[in-house]
Amino acid sequence: MTMGVAFVAHCLLNQNAKTDGGARCPGVYSPAVAVLRDAGWRIEQMPCPELAFTGLNRFWAVREQYDTPAHRRHCQRLAQNVADMIEVHVARGEDIVLIGIEGSPSMGVCITSSDPSRGGRPTWPDGAPELTSGEGIFIEELRRELERRGLGFPRVAGCTHPLASHDPLAELAGLTRVLHEGGLPAQSGPPDAER
Amino acid sequence: MDGDARGFRVALTADGYVNPAPGGFDGLAVLDAEGWGVMQLPAADYPAATRARILTDLAEQVLEFARHGYSIVLVGEDAAADEALAAAGLPAPPRACPQNADELRAFLAAAPAPDGIGPDAAAAASGPGR
């Protein structure tokens, strides 16, 4: 039986889309996918906004570097497609969850990355304090598109494998918790950061 | 790509292999085990206009992988995907409609290796490495 539909960040099925240095495995990030499938959720893969915009050779970036009108328009177009898909499932009465990537400037659902001063030659040190509470650009645009359509916003969970503080068990527990919360999508604003 | 575990292999995959019917063949599990990334094609029951827009965007992303020499295959039949790939200027990738895990494994094993990604990347692409 299908419990509902999980719209997942592109890289959960395709780590090849990651920024150089970010792929944790060859293809499918199976820990998260296994949780979804074991719980009976249908999987729908969202697009990677960064891959099509800045390509495979992109640098690691923070929100501010992607927060431009042109990238917003790009994300809005992609978000409309995802919202079209979500709308189909909502009309069928199916439960929806959104699985993002914490720390991502595009796909973060509770944690994104921010550094207003970042730019120029990319020589920032590891461990720069860039993580901050909030959503990535694409997730923001998807929220706006769903709200514009009166669909509300799904429950969210974030995979944490890009974070230095990644705890595999906590990641899976978070996913499992969100899948089993049940109920209808009804968030009125961005979720509070978990950390 | 120090510390990067990507496989440089991408399978455009029909929805039925990602979300198989109960008791059906689970293509995603095989693709995972064989170290392939998946780009899921939209299910056939979405509106045609929605599918067309999604496939146009998807083809652009496939183009980026192709440009960098990643190995690309198509698992399943999808005429609209073929059109989108052609419109993006991509050659038709190797394709199959496997009915079981052995058929999919054999198809993936025969797929062209990643090309033009440098010796380090090619070594990383030689196996799942997990």
C-alpha cells in the first residue's frame, strides 16, 4: 500500500549531481531511500536547480551567491513543475512529504548556508560558519508556488549527510518521524531549524 | 574529485522501475547496487504538458552529464523522453526494458564506460566503492 508521495531532492537518487567533493556514494543515497520505501512511500525526484544552472563544475556556494533574479526565475520555473506534480497527488487525497538536503543553498528545508561576504577567489577555509536556520532558494520558491495555488506546504525532513555533524541514525530517525506524523500539509511558514 | 564517491553513471529511469507495482521488479534496487545514479522520468499519468516541461528540463541536465563524459543509459520506454533528449541535441542513449534484475545487470554491465573524466575519476567509476 502506498502511504503517500515523497518528493525527494534530486541527489538522493543521483549523487552524480552533487558539487565536486560532495558525493557520498556512487549513485543512490540508499539509507534515506530505504526508509521511504520500507515505509511504503512512492518516490518522486525533484530536479537539481544548481546542476542545470551552474553545471557540474560549480563551486560550493552559499545562499547569497544563488540569490539573484535570474536564478530565482530558474527556480520558479522548476518549482512550477514540481507544484504541478504535487497538485495531482493532492487532488487524489494522497499524503505528501518533502525530503530536502540540510545545509544546501537550494534544497535546505531547515538548514541552509549563508555568508554574505563570500565571493571572489574560492579560498575559504573548511569549517567556515556558514550554516544557518532557513530554507534554500528552490525550497522557498516551491513554498511560494504551492501557497499561490492554495495547496499549503508539505511536511519536511532533511537529509544531513552534507553536514560535518552528520549522524546517520539521527538522520534516519528524523525521516521516519516525519513520515509517520501523518495529517495534511498545513505549514504556514518555514519550519524552525532543528539546530 | 578527492573524497567524492560519485560513479559517473546515470540511468534515466522510467517511473515503473523506481516505484514498482507490488511484487513487481525493483529496478531502483539494482541500479543502486550497481552504482548508478537515477534520473527518474515522470510517470505517464501526469498531464502531457507537465511531462513535456519536466522532460525538457531533465534533458538539459542530461546534457550537462553528457558534456562531462558521464555514462548515460535509458531504462524503460518513453517516447516523450526521446523527443526531449533529441531536442536538446543528445544522441539516443543505450536503452533496455529489463524484466528482471539479471537483465538489468547485464544491460548495465554492457553500457559504455564513462569517458573523458580523467584517470582519477575513471578509477573511481570502476565500482560502487562503498
